[in-house]
Amino acid sequence: MNILGVSAHYHDSAAALVVDGMPVAAVQEERLSRRKNDAAFPLSAIGWCLERGGLQPADLDAVVFYERPMLKFDRVLAMALRAFPRGRSAFAHAMKNMLGDKAWVRGTICGHLGVPRDKVLFTGHHQSHAAAAFLTAPTDAAAILTADGVGEWATLTTGAGRRRRGGPATISLEREVHFPHSLGLLYSAFTAYLGFQINEGEYKVMGLAAYGKPTFVDEVRRVVRRTPDGAFALDLSYFEFHTTVARSYSHEFLDLFGPARDPHAAIDLTSAEGRRFADIATSVQAVLEEILLDMARDLRRSSGLPDLCLGGGVALNGVANARLLREAGFERVFVPSAPGDAGCGLGAALAADRLHFGRPDQAVPDHPFWGPSVDDADLVRIAREDKLPYVMHADGELIEQVADDLAAGLVVGWMDGALEFGPRALGHRSILAAPQSAAMRDRLNRDIKHREEFRPFAPVVPAEYADRYFDLPAGGARLSRFMSGVFPVRPEHRGRLAAVTHVDGTARVQVLQREMEPRLHALIMAYGARTGLPVLLNTSFNLAGEPIVNRVAEGYSTFRRSGIDVLVAGRARVMKPALARANRRRASDASKAQPIPAADDRHREHGGLHI
């Protein structure tokens, strides 16, 4: 059975293909269109998934959309009318939005793909999140918590999933919190207030929170109060997202917290104003954590299950995730590589396969690499056209050479295999660097990523060394598989890991199992053999405002436009011209001082074929 899952129209569109119960392909539209957070109907992603599966649209048994558009329309219409006439601008905007492709998704799918109407199915938004979290996790039974801005009506759900390999799978979502009461929208309102872009800058708030103190916790608790049933409710007098598209917070919010930050002004953490913004970020992060923790503890008691699966955009908050693992009573916490709306394309397809069609459950490969693959021949061709020297290495020789590059303080763009599905670079589209120096962190922020100086970078460490350098609780390595938790760097190693240690002594660590990414694992071990430190800095291969690179051409463009020193795609390696010239001069000097080795030895010494 061939099932295509689609998420679209709000942010981060994506498509995923499941064939006979097994994912075959999944990719976000932005990675192909090159428009950051592309929300358009994902025609390019759909086309690539079908090509990857060797299918035509007529071969599809079902196309599943990740939410129920008419139920969402019901919510939008009800809220707009409830706020009328005060919300008349929001009403007009909502009607313009919803009466286009967003409401008539079945017609859009049929029109683009030519499939009959009865092959188009719909799942609930949070059911898609739950399926993406549970049906991809290596567990047979788990509590499920999903939280985001809003789906149709639900903003948070709790429940449980159970499965029997080769038998049925079930997902039951038993409790919901409804719009406009939303932890995701609460955090987004503070994101906008702090001058960052909604649906893009929430992780900046989390990073900024490490610099502050929770001095505004009481004020935050005034805008989001706890309810007798253990949930929460927003005081809507402090918000406007439900009545207008102009702003997410109200004048009362400004009266409570003070003037909002100018998005174009730098945050000066040495100033009183900069510290106020950091303290507000700390406070909303603290309140978010305490609400999630209370609800997770209640879910642990009511479900009786030792595992927890998290889904929805809020599950990208690694600080909160780590606290749930430590304090909520669960033995393991699973977060998929794409917990947000992009992952709902895969979740919708799996939900249709397991829950709608009732097909037998089977284990899903435990990796995030479902996108297009790189071809090192593309880098050879582009380098030739650009008249830039390149090297084609044997695989082991490449690892040794790149380890030398990193040990020499060079920054490496690393492209290998299939593209990651989700917002994190997990070793296939990464920028890699030495983790020891704070100067490296500053260089990356300033010359390569072009982003705020307070933003931290993540480390990647082989699983066998993770506990040596990071203070991981039981289950911490699992949560860190897809870089989903923030944990303390052990104090005795913080000085040696300055580039990846945040101001509060923590890091969003990726714990790498050899079987998930053997080449990157080998590279880190080779780097460790040279430096005594088997850890690398790993950040996404993109510049500020751009999606993570997909094709070699995009990686090469980013390499040429930034301070990256070395680019690797598959077995091909290129260096910046100035570095290449310096290397040739050093090689020339060395050849004058030493005997020329025999041909076979010379080939091994230089690590492959130089062209």
C-alpha cells in the first residue's frame, strides 16, 4: 500500500511517502524551494517523494492531509465572530485565508495529483503529531503529550499509544486543551515581544533565557493561570492573537512587562534593558517548564506507562524536555527528529496506514535521514567550473584528512548521504568545527552563521564517550539522539568545550550511535585521536535566514559566501583558494626538504587523487 502524507498552508510544509507500512521518503518543501519555512502546498516535496519511491500519482492508494481543514475553519470562524466588531480585521483576514486553498484542500490535492476524491483522507492535527512521535519511536507502549500553537481546536493533548509488532497499533488522545489557551502561542507572544520572528525565533528565546534570572515569574503567572483540573488558561486581556493579525500581545501586556524590544536593535546584555529582556525570557521559560512538568507527572500517574512520546512544536524546547526526563517520572522520553508541523506529513501517512487501514505495525528505522542524497560528482563538476582545486579521497583517507583539518582549526561544511528530516542538522548537512575555543563560537556566529552573539552551538559526541563529558541522567542519551535535550557539561570539561558550552554550563548535545551515522562517528573518533577530545561542534549547514542546504550546489554557494574553510560532499573535498595555495606552498617546501616517496607511498600520504 502506497500512502502519501502532506502538511501544508501554515508553516513548514512537507511531504512523506510510506510504502507497505515503511517510510521511504520525507522532505520539507523549504529544502527544495529554498524559501525558509515555506508554507506553500508542497508540490516539489511531493514530486521528489514519488520519484524516490518510483511511483506515479496513480499508484497511490491514499493521500492524507495532516489536519481537518473544515474543523479548523469552524474554529477560525467562531473566534472571529466572537470578537466581532473588535476583531473585524481578523475576520476579514481569516476569510481571505480560509476561503482559498486552505479550506478546499481535497480539491487542491485532486487538482495537482489527479487522484480521485475518495483517495484523499484527513487526520486530526494532533493525531498526526501523536503518530509522528509514537509510531516512529522504539517503544511498544507510551504516554503521549503533544503541544503546539493550535491545530483545529486543540493546542495540547495527552493520551497513550500501544502497539504489537505484526499486530495492531492504537493511539488514544483522551484530554485536550482548546484554543485560545495555548502554551505554544504563549511562548510565541513572548517571542514577538522580545523582537524575534514567530515560528522561527522561539529557540532564540530559549537561548536568551540562560542569561537571565526568573524575576518576572509572578508576572508571567498572571497571564497564564493554572486551572483546577491541572491544566492552564491564558488571561486573554494580555493577548490579541485571537482578535487581530497585527499583534499577538496587548497594551495590558506592555503595561505589565514594559516596552517591547525593537527587532532591529541588538540585545546588549550589559545594559539594564538587555538584562530585562533576558529576565523575561528566563521567566516565561520557567513557567512553561513548570506547567509541562505538572501535566507530564499527572500523565505518568494516569497512564502507568514508563515511556513518554512528545510531539508538536513545543517539543523542540530541549530545556523543557530534559527537565521532563529528570523530574516527571518517565524512564525514557522520545522526541522525533521533526516534532513540528513538517513531521505531521509523516505522522499522517503512518496514522493512515496503522490506524485507518488497520495494517500490521512494524518498527520504523530509527534515524532522521529520509531526504535527497548528495552526489560527490556534483562537487567535482562545480569545483572544475569554478577553477577550484579538489580532491577525491578514498573513504578512510577522507576521514583522516578532515580530522586533520578540524584539528588545525578549520571550519568544515560536511554533506553526506540523505538529508535530515526536521530542523536539526544531525550529521548529514552540518557545519563542523573544533569545540575547544570560545573564539571558534564567536567566529561562527560572526563570520559564518551571521547571527546573534548569545546563540549557543551544539556538540556531537559518540555514545561511548557521552557520559564522560556531559551529565546525562538515565535516558539522556536516547533523548539526545536527535539533539532534543539540553544537559549540563561536566564542570571539569567546560574549559575544553568552550565553543559548545552555553553561559549556564549546558549544551544541546547530540549523542551519536555508530550505527546511525558511521562516517561522522569515525570522524569524531579520528579527531579525538589527534586532540584527546572526541567531541565536535555541530551546527546546521546554512546561513541566517536560509534553509539548511540540500544539494551540493547550495552547499558550495554557502561555502563560497561564508567563512567556511573546507567543503566535503561524499568523498570529494575542496578548500578555499587561499588555504589551498598555502597548503601547496607547505607541500612544496616539504618536498624540497625530504626524499620523494615511492609512487604508492605518495598516493597514501596525500590521501587520494589530487586533481
